[in-house]
Amino acid sequence: VETLAKITLAKRRIAVIGDMLELGRFSVKEHEKIGRMLVTKVDALMAVGVRAKSIAEAARDGGMKDTRIIEVSDADEAAKALEGLIKAGDVIYIKGSQRMRMEKVVKALMAEPNRAPELLVRQDEMWKE
């Protein structure tokens, strides 16, 4: 996120953040922490998943306007929502736990999605099930 904020050529910085599932008792606190951090670092936030609602809420509490926040339930919904949101010059940061399958979002945005098996993780049939 810190690196994303430093990309000066970006017209907009969009963070697509999925649930962080391996945090145990630190889960709520760390989701809120990232939400607060994003307020000054990005132009738009897409929170993906149930736990990511805490990210969105913390961003709102930190002053991010509702018009800059989108909440979706999973990676498939995130990919569809991004299609109508992104524009030339945007830089998009996509991150989430493995189980959130955020690579689906990346694949949906790729100029050549047919190259996903060579460029993305978890593209074999076992993972797609």
C-alpha cells in the first residue's frame, strides 16, 4: 500500500483488498488498521468478503467518502464491479488471502486472459474446482 501511494504517474490508485483469513485473534484489529491506512493512500477501495467489511468501515471512520468505497462478497463479484470502474491510467492493487481467490480478479482484468496459466497462480484444474 505504501508503494502504491508513491506511484506518481497513476491517475487513480484503486485498492482491491480481500479478507485476510490467517490472522486469528488479530483479525478485526488488522482489518481495521488497513482500512485506516488506505484513507490517505488510495483514491478508491474495493473491500472483498465478510471480514473486509471492517476495512471499509474503518476507511469510512477515517474520512473516506462512501462514493470511494465498494463492498462485494467475493472475487467474481469484484471482477465484474471493476469492469465498469477502471479507466486508462489507473493503478490497481489486488491483495487477499489465498482462499479469497483474488487471482480471479487479476485474470478478469488481463489484456490476454488466455495467458493466465503461464502468468498467474492456481490456474490448474484442481484449484479451479
